[in-house]
Amino acid sequence: MSPAKVQSPQEKASADEQSESTATLAEIARAAGVSAPTVSKVLNGRADVAPGTRTRVEELLLLHGYRRRRGSTAQSQLIDLVFHELDSSWAMEVVRGVENVAREEGLSLVLSESAGRLTPGQTWVDGVLARRPVGVILVLSDLTAAQRAQLTSRNIPFAVVDPAGDPGDDVPSVGTTNWQGGLAATRHLTGLGHRRIGVISGPSRMMCSRARVDGYRAAMETAGLPVDPDLIREGEFSHEDGYTAALELLRLPEPPTAVFAGNDLQALGVYEAARELGLRIPEDLSVVGFDDLPLTRWIGPPLTTVRQPLIEMAETAARLVLDLGRGRQPATTRVDLATNLVVRSSTAEPSH
């Protein structure tokens, strides 16, 4: 009679974990009225599962708190980076930051765009589950609770850069001090003697837009100046919307002597509107932007702007997801990096 094999504590723990996961998987399959291989397809992000079946299985996976065992499937050496819009200098700065970390770690990037939607669609999620990246970084985007559960159940860590809304305490995020940036930009203009200061906001659905305008309001009130609703405009973070909003402001019976634009692209639109109306910058109109994109140093005149550390924000988010994927718990998963005002030649004392 051959002696019984004695399991090491590590082997026993592994076997118990596998048994528990297998039992849970079978339980989910029975509850969903499908086979275990179908549940496995959903877990692995396979496309050949009917949408209704996928939703039912995902809900049960979430209900049971099912998580794949670490190491049970091979991860690809990829970081998934998804933008709501990719066609901008702003996005390229973020790409550069994530790429810096990926290069150090021997990883590659997969870039996606959600066509202007702040929440990516299910097709994107399915692609991520099939690729099994080491981490996911979302920029100015968010995930639904179901999408978060899908990534969590596969041990795919994720973080949000410059979240569009409040991501919640349980979602790792990296942002910047938008309120402080709006305050510094407006305080610079009031310090020069401007009293009628226009502001062009980004879309109000984005938290960063609201925070920058709140900083503007605080600076105006601190300076003892009224906040005139006629001097506040909203638009997308684009050159075109900056141009349109600036024309409206500069054609008012009492136009502003300075404009704080929600980002540098909007500020370029303000430059174009000023030229069209025969206004000189900064002699007739002072302009402040937000972001400090590389191009702001080379336009005429060079733009005074609030520096948002985009590359550092992206690097921080990349290191955050890699740490989470390696089982390291960071001291904090809610990071806000500092902004600072960069004064150039687009601002001066008002001429009248």
C-alpha cells in the first residue's frame, strides 16, 4: 500500500481556493440556467454570448462577489487607455505620461476612444476582458457599476484621470486642483485692475469645469466684485466653442476687459475672436487659459495660463494601477496634483 501524499499548507490553500471558486462558478451557472462553459465565456470576455445571457450572468457574478483567482489566467503586457475624445493636444500629453511608465515597465499601450461618451460602451468592455491588460486608465470618463464589477471580477485594476464626475471613494482617481486654478487665474486678473472679467466654462457635466468657475466666483467675491451672469458662457473644451463664446462676450454693450478661458483650446478661440473684432491682446483684452499645453508658449502673444500637470497626472495613474495589480495598497487612491499660474504676455492692466 503506497503512503498517502501529505499536502503542504500552500498546496492545501490552493486546492481549497480552487474548490471554492469551482463551486461558486457551478452555483452561478445553475442560478443563471446556463452551462459552466457559458459562465466561463462571460468571465473571459468572449463575444459569442447572447446579450441577455451575459447580463444575467454578470448580475449573478456581482451578487456572489465572484473574483477570479490571481494568476488563474495570463495577463497581456498591456495598459488600456481610453479617452472620451482623443483628437487634441491635451490627450497627447496624457498619452505621453502613461507611455513614460509603460516604457519603464516593458509594457505597451492600447488606445481607445468612446466617441464623446463619458461612459465607454459594452463593446469596449468586452475588448478589455478579452485582452486582459495589467490595468485600465480612463480619462475624463467613468464606468457603470456593472462595468466596474466586470473588471474587478477579472482582477483588472483601473483608475480615472481627471474624472468627469465624483468617482466615489472606491474608485482610484488622479485629478488636479481645478478650484485653486480658477481662483489663481481670476485673482491675477483682478490684481491687474480688471473689473469686468468674462469666463468661458467647459461643459457643466464635467466636475473640473464647475470647479474652475467656482474658483472664478470666489476670486471675484474676494475682490469685492459682482459676478455678472452675462459674463459667464459655457461650451465644449474646443477652439470653436471658445471662439463662439468670446464673440458673444466681446459684442456685449459692456464687454469684458479680460477673459478666463476654461482651457487653452478655448483661449485660442478667444484670440481668433479678438482679431476678428480688431482687438489687441493684451492692450485691449487680457486672456488666461488653463492646461499649459506646449503650443501656448509659441502663439502670439504667448498665453498666460494655469499649468495642469497632465504628464505627471498620467504617470501617477499608471503607477497606481500597476501597484494595485501587484497587490500593493497605496497610501491613498484619491490624488489631486497642484496647479500653478504661468504668467506670459497675454495679460496686462486694462487700458480704460
